[in-house]
Amino acid sequence: MTALFAGLGYNLILLAETVRVISHLPRRWAAFIQQIETSAFGGFPVAMIVAIFSGMVLALQSGLALRNYRQEASIGGLVAATMCREMGPVMTGYILAGLIGSTMAAELGTMKVSEEIDALKVMSINPVSYLVLPRVVAMAIVGPLLTIYTDIVGIFGGGVVGKTVLNVDFSLYFRNAMNILDLKDIYSGLFKAVIFGITIALVGCSQGLRAENGAAGVGRATMQSVVTSFIAILIFDYLLTLFFYH
Amino acid sequence: MIEFVDVYKSFGRHPVLAGFNLRIERGETFAIIGRSGCGKSVTLKHMVGLLKPDRGKVVVDGAEVSTLEGAALERVRRKFGFLFQGGALLNSLSVEENLGLPLREHHLADEAEVTKRVTETLELLELRQLEKVMPADLSGGMRKRVALGRAIITRPEIILYDEPTTGLDPIMANVINDLIIRLKERFKITSVVVTHDMKSTFKVADRIALLYQGKIIRTGTSNEFQTSTDPYLLQFIKGTTEGPFQDEDELKLKSTLSTPGGRAGTIKSNK
């Protein structure tokens, strides 16, 4: 329990310090762009596969159930709303936590155990400004961008199932999706994606910066960053859903 | 100019520094020797505020480093260059980017001047045409020399060397030793060298201190250490297993090692 609160405290302090040095971002522009490239290009292929199959399964399961009530034509709205509100941001969050958050933890953890972080401090270079800030801001942007991509691909996947399995025309599917989909569905999902992105980057960086005891410690930090990010996404997802829809 | 006053530091229940007192004067090359794991690197890290003592104080040029934070600590750190044991080069940056990092980050020079200083530093270190090479592609000796270049490029007043010759072949170790001497002669730098390489120690050091059981138990000049008949020094310098140094697990803390007031004994000359 002590370790849990210590970790939470460290993350909050890291967040506060990152916000304090936000004005340093222009100096970190090259690193920030590199992080955007790594996160986005790293996440796109996996996001496409996960999204298309998630949309297809969602359409199939819900469509088959709705068919009992001759309401299969409604799957467009159901898939679109579910993807935008929940599945898009959450799946994107899990993908980024597994791919990018773990990479951040491993990279910073390796730097920590090989004294590169200490070297930065001795050179009076703030490690939060130099390493954490570009990563957090990059993920705050990549999170929602990748979520938009995931939403679109997932909705499209649902449309393919609608046409091929449930005999729901694409035009009917997408018309239903547009009728049901609310602006709130979209912005609530994107807001979640921003929060998830920031959380994943902070958790990855904080685990890396606290790594100890060589390669074993880096491995532990990497694993812990994924686990902690997954749990944090679930908790924030619930709280934000409550906030937007209760 | 660097002073440790009754410093205590433990990690968990393991005491590393216990009543540690030391004074290093400006302009000298001071070596701290001792057994592996005795607290030599911990001592260096206290000087730059990477570690804070549990008790006591560390003073650098009148500033109590042990209590400083933020901008005040950064001002003290800018007096230092630090050669870490493994070099600690940033692996994502090339040799040129590693060397130029402190200059660019603190706007100490424009790009033309940075390029000039990087080239000069590489010349001094006998590393030419390596600007675009990544640290992973360098040999151990080259990495150490590049790391030394990064430590000196801002012209610091004090350089800390953490095991500068460990892991190097005898020829490369001597290259590093010669660089340490040349830097002192050329730039009048104060150097603190932490090592258990006695050959290097006797070559570069003006004064030497032996760290044992968390405190300095002997200090003296290089010549005094080489000619001493003190049993601790004899055992450490010769590397024999028989002698007053004992396995830390079997050892009881005794007060016989320390003179009254906790200050280290000085070596008597054999002349």
C-alpha cells in the first residue's frame, strides 16, 4: 500500500513538474516531433487491425441480437456511438500503453541505470524538461489522433459486417450512424483519449526514471508501466464516463 | 574548497558514510581510494548534490550543497564536470551532439563556436573524425574519452572522475592518466579521482585518502603513501588478502580506527 501511494505521489509530482516546464516545449521541438512520429507510426498498424476486428465483432454480436427484433438496421448508430464513446479511446489507450508506454519506460529506465539521467542533472539539464515533456505532449496529441483513426476504421469494419452478414446496406448503415451520433459522443471520446495519452506517457516515464538494479529493474519498470497504465485507463474511463453522461 | 563535515549516509540499514570528513583544496588532484563498495562513488555524488547526506554537510566554495535545490544547486553544479564510470553518454545522440549538449542547453556558445569547441576537444582527446559516430559504435576507451570531453568542454573548475581507468587496457588507462595531468596543467582544474587503480593513483594524484568503514582513515601525499609502512596502506596497495582489512560481515565497528574527533590520521613520512 505504501508503494502504491508513493508511486501515485511521484506521478503527481512529475505531472506538476511537467506542467511547470511547459514553456520549454519550443526548445524540445525536435524531440517532440520525433516522439509524435514514433508514437503515431508505431501505433497505426496495430490500431488498424484491432479497430477493424473490434468494429466487426461489435456489429456482428449486436446485429444478431437485434435481428430477433428486426432492428438490425440500427447497428450503424450502435457501432458508431460505442466506438466513439468507449471502444475507440480505450482500445487506442491499451495499444499505446503496450507499444509506446512500455518503450518509454524501457528507454528511460536504461538511461537511469546507466547514469545518463544523473549526467543530465550534473550538467544542470532538467530531465523532466529534456525527456518527459516532449513525450507527454506528444502522447496528448497522438492519443486523440489515433482514436479518430480507430473510430473510423472500427465503424467501417462494422459496416462491412452489416453488408455481408446482416444485409444492411452501407448507405443505411452510415445514415443510421450519422443520425444517432452526437457531438458529445465524439468530444467525450477524444477528451478521454487526451487523458489516456498523458497518463500513459507519465506512467511510462515515471517507471523508467525510478528503475534500479540494472536490466532486471528495467524489465520490471517496463512491465509495471503497462500494468499501471491499463488500470489507470480503466479507472479514468469510468470516472470520465460518469462525468460526461451521469 | 570542497569540504565534508561529519557526513553520514545510509541506504536502508546499510551505512556507507559514517562520520566522513574530508577537505580538498583548489587546484589539487585528489584521489580517494578504497575497497569496492566502500562509498567512493557515493562521495562523488554528494559533491554535486545527486545524493544528500542523512547528517552533516557538504560545502563547495562556501555553498552548502547538501541543502541546496533548484537554481542555487544548478549554479554550483556548473562548476563541475563529471566523468561517470561507464561514461554515461546519451546513446540517442552522436559524439558531436553529446559534446555540444551542455553548450547548447545553456546557450554558452553560438553554433559556430560549439563546432569549434567540439573539434578542439576531440583533438585534445586524440579522437578525430568521430563527430557523427554513435556511442554504441565506440570502443570502451573511446567512450570514456568522449565522456571526458563532455565533462571538460564547458571549462569547469572541478572535474570528478569515477573510476576513470576501470575496464581499460593498460595503454588506454595511461592515455586517460596523461589526459588528467594535461588538463590540470593546461586549465588549472581541481580534480577528484575515485579509483582502486593504484598505478593511476600514484601517477596523477597530489594527495590521496583511504576510505574505509565510512570514513577517511589515512591521508597523505602520493610519495608518503608509496613509502608508508602503515599496515592498511600496505595491504591495499599490494592487494594482499592478509591484513587489517576484514570482511564487512565479520567486522564490528571499532573506534580504534579513528583518532579523537573523528579526523583521519596523517601519514608519517619514512624519511
